[in-house]
Amino acid sequence: MAVAAGLTHKALIPIAGKPMISHVLDTLRATPAVGRIIVCIENPAVLSGILPADVETMPAAQGPSASVLAALRAHGTPLLVTTADNPLLRPAWVDAFLDGAGTADVAVGVATEEAIRRDVPNTARTFIRLSDLSFSGCNLFLFRTPVSIRVAEFWQRIEKERKRPLRMGWLLGPSVLLRFVTRRLDTTSLLARIRKLTGAQGKFVLMPDGRAAVDVDKPTDLELVRHIVDEAA
């Protein structure tokens, strides 16, 4: 998408007159619970003149999980992670996510299929279907305690197998993979397995607005996001 727009990074694509990443930063800076903000990017010069003075940068690693792992090792916990292609993010959603995480070691923001179809009926999302929950991710992650670093390490192992889904599933265990394929895997069993593998208590936090699941992965997403932002202006 960056190439199509004649830019070096997707995060620079303009939405309502400013780069996509600026919308995300504005939201984080307007959320009282968020303190220090660090942008992970391989070349900070790309964001020259875009980043506010109080926003820092750090080098990107090879892949999202490695970058999160590097941030955890450098800056510790709690660490809230989101992405530059998440321009619809709102302070109220961040607050709801952080409140919903409770005492979990690690939390993931998700929107239910029902909420997405209600709030953005025209979007095409990829849904993960468990026996008790059908959802799409919202690019919101909280690594709340030091033990959560083990989840990032496990994530890195899974990410290395991203082009081999069966091997990815095998890392979680054959029984988990079988139950997922046969639609008998529920959230409780999945989180229990992750806790057994990492020692970390995880939690899925249901976001109150289905729009939280809309990031910019393809041209139709960009068109939808621009429409939503223009309507809200």
C-alpha cells in the first residue's frame, strides 16, 4: 500500500490531512493512562517532522514479536503495544482495554464478530472461531507483568512458523490443534494451554466497539477508515 501511495511506509499514508501514524499517536497522547510513548521503526528519519517532541523511537527488529521482545527487554513492563495502521483507535477504547485487562499478565484486545457486523457491517475481517467466541484482533496488546515476556518469546517461535500453519498449531500442542480444527477449542482451554507453556495468565478483552478491529491492511480498509474519520469530523 505504501508503494501504491508513493511512500516509503504505510504509516505515512494520509488520512484526513495527516499521516496515519499521527492519528494513533494523538490517541495515545490523549489517554491519561499512557505515559512514555516509543515508536519502533527501522529508520527514524522517515518520521522527521511528524513525531511530537515527547515521542521517542527505538530500532525495529526482525518481525513484530522480536520488536516487542526488544521493547520489553529495554523498557520493561507494563507495555502497551499497538500498530501504526490502527488510526481509528480512540482514548476511550484504550481505557476500556486497560481496565478490562484486570490482573492478567498479558491481555489481547478483540472484537466479537457480532460487534463488528453491528458497527462496521461493510468491512471484511478475518475471524478466529473458537467454540465459545468468534472474534477478530484489534491490534491492542498489554504485557502487564514481567512474566509476560515469556509470551513474547513464545510468540516469536510461532511467528517463525507463520507460513506453516500446522507447525504453528503444533507448537501449542496436538490436542489444542485438533480441538481448534474441529471447532471444539474454547477460550478457557486456549488460555490455560498458554499459561502452561509460558507461566503467564492471559485474557481476551472484548472491545466495546467493533470499529476497533478495523486496521488498514488493504485499499478497501483505507477507503472505509477515511469514510469513518470524515463522518466523525
